[in-house]
Amino acid sequence: MDKHLITGGAPLEGDVRISGAKNSVLPILAGCLLTDESVVIKNVPHLNDVTTMMKLLGQMGANLTVSEGLTIEVEARGLNQPYAPYELVRTMRASILVLGPLVAKYGHATVSLPGGCAIGPRPVDFHVEGLRKMGAEITVEGGYIQAVAKNGLKGANINFDIVSVTGTENLMMAAVLAKGKTIIENAAREPEVQDLGNFLNMLGANIQGHGTSTIVIEGVKSLKGGTYTVLPDRVETGTYLVAAAMTGGRIVAKATRANILTSVLEKLEEAGAHIATGEDWVSLDMRGNRPKAVDIYTSPFPGFPTDMQAQFMALNTVAIGKGILTETVFENRFMHAHELRRMGANIQLNGNTAIIEGVPHLTAAPVMATDLRASASLVLAGLVAKGTTTVDRIYHIDRGYECIEEKLAQLGATIKRVAA
Ligand code: EPZ
């Protein structure tokens, strides 16, 4: 397994180009299953998860071509096998996003249950219950979801007990071709949900309210093709801004937007960062200062994103003062704390709360990545630790950060990838 070797000490300086959002391009690729026409998707990040989703669509019979740079063309017309095997689904939970489109378009689907992952059990009961309400007959056995809707799906009123991003996305996609109206209450409001709704409407769907907690979808007979540009990745943006804050640097994140990570920018300002924003860029300048500790309470959008919790834990380990992190979305999303402690961090864990006392500096150590955002926090810690940190199992990072070594090196970091 590949490792990262990171030698700390340099403040990050310069420009970094932000890639398209992983958590937007994955549902959008699944949404291509809803039409027989050709769809062109632009600003696609080169990530392992994107490759996995493309492999999954290809295995089902869809035709995909990657044209220059960051553009993919998808044509699902030839799809002949609405089946998502365990081998692929277990490597990427977001594969569950093909369930709604397949049942809506083809009337049946067999999709492996994703199973849990490092950060929690992550059930998909909301996805299944919602499709049942829309008339699908669903059995779950042998680790697979078998869904059938011989006469197609029908509109329904769906109310989520807990906000679910992919639950909202799956049912919004299923409702697009259902007969009649579907109303989704307590829907996820993440920018990626809004991006998916805009993409589907571009194909001819009739969706209102995406991006708010109530989404209304009027089913249509069929969708056409089109071209769509994926929104920037707010978590990648936040990760580089935190890296600059921790190293006392000054960077400009380009090809991104400030209004998709407002809560993160507010916390960075609280930590002492000077933030400026433009139409498609965000800059951060620490003026050489050490960050101040901040308290974080994760919650669904527009609250503070759980996907930025690990990065702020890393920031708090070297900040001035004490920071308290409360993780309310996932049950087990503090694995990075154990690894950061190995580098000298002072972290107390108590259930879903972490109390971090900032220390003057961390010390390099061999550490191991456990999940995507935890691994990012270990790379950030390596950027400030004295000595050379080895981060193992960085395949986790490759799932969600395009060219992270190149982008960090361009900002002045000393980082390299070694094949183990
Ligand atoms: C999406 O996961 C993101 N992934 C996650 O990003 C992100 O952390 C998460 O939303 C929360 O923002 C993608 O968009 C591909 P949820 P998702 O359904 O949809 C419970 C990353 O790092 N729940 O919003 O799987 C669930 O257990 C990844 O990029 C049920 O109980 O998350 C969790 O506690 C990690 N039953 C809570 O809801 C269900 O049927 C929120 O989960 C579905 C969810």
C-alpha cells in the first residue's frame, strides 16, 4: 500500500485549483441512468470513487467515454444488467445511488447492501423505505436489495426522521420518472443535493425546492440528454484552507465558491484567519500567526459539515487554547484522534465529544489512515510536525482528493508518495 512521507515546517503559500465535488459527481453519474440520451459531465475530479462509479455503470451496460481532461460522456441506452455487485459496492458506499434510478427507469434492480464502514454502521433503511412508499416491492436477503416496480413507481409523501444526503438524492432521482407528485420533507440541503436537482432539471425533470428541506418532484415521462458542469468541492476547499491556517501560510483557492462553505469560513475567521472571497475564489492569510482553537458542532447543511471535523481537530492540536469538537452525524468519526495522539496531540475523547488542548508543536510519527477525511487530517498534521511523518494506507485519500501531493507541493509542502 502506498504511503505519504511529509516533512513539516513550511508555511503554505500560493494558489491551488479546486476540483469538482466528489459528492456531487457521484449522484450525477448515477442520475445518467435515468435517460437513454447522451449526457456530458464537466469538471469531473480524477478520483478512485469516480473510477469505481464509472466501472459500475459500465458493468451494467452503459457506455462511458472520458474525453479530454475532466469531461465524461455517459450513454445508458445499452444498459442491460441493473445489478450492482458486492465487489464494487463494498469499496464505495455511494454505489447505493444507482438503486433509485434503476428501479425508476428499468422497473427492477439488484444492488448489494453497502455494509458499514469505519465511521459507522451507515444503514440504508431510509432509501429502502422511501422506495417501498413509491410502490417498489423490496426484499433484502443474502446481502442484496432486490427491488421491483413492474408498473413503475408512483409519487409519495416522504418524511426523513434523520437528514440523509444520499437518501434524499436516491429518492429524488426515483421520483423524477414516477407517476404523479413526490414531496420529500426534512430533505438534505447540501449544495451537492442542489447540484443534482439542477442537473436533473437540465435533463427535463420537474424538481422544485432542491437545496431547501422540502423538495417537490412532479414525475415526467422521460428525460433528454445535455451537458452539465459539476460544482466545486467544498470539502477539498476547506481542507486546503485549514492546511494554510495550520502552517501560518497564505493561499488562494481557485475555481471554487465561498457560499458553499460559509460555516467553515466563519470558523477559520474565529481561528484568526483573514479571509477574502471573489466570484470563483477564496483566499486565506494567517499573517504568520498560529491559529486560535475553535469549538465545532457538526450538523447537516447549512450547519458545520461533518466532513470537515477531522481537519479542524488537526488544526486544534496546534492551536492556542482549548477546542471542543462535537460530532452529531456519525457514531465513530474520531479515529484520527488516536493517530494524532501518536504525534503528541493532547486530545480527550468522551463519547461524541473531543476536547483538544493545543500544543506548541507535533512530532513526526508513523501513522495510519482509517477513512477519507481522517487521512486528510493526518496529512495536515504532518505539514506542521517536526520531522518526517509517514501516513500509511493512503488509498483512503485517493478516494476523495485529486493529486493531493502535487497540489500541496505546489504550495510549498515537502510531501512525496512512496509505494510500500
Ligand atoms: C453523505 O453520506 C456523504 N457521502 C458523506 O461524505 C457525508 O459525510 C454524509 O453525507 C453527511 O454529510 C456522499 O455524499 C457520497 P447520510 P451519506 O445518509 O449520505 C444515518 C465523505 O467523506 N442514516 O447523510 O451516506 C447515517 O447512519 C463522505 O465524502 C440512516 O440511519 O450520509 C448517519 O448517521 C463520508 N439510515 C446519518 O443518517 C439511512 O438510510 C447521516 O447519513 C441513511 C442514513
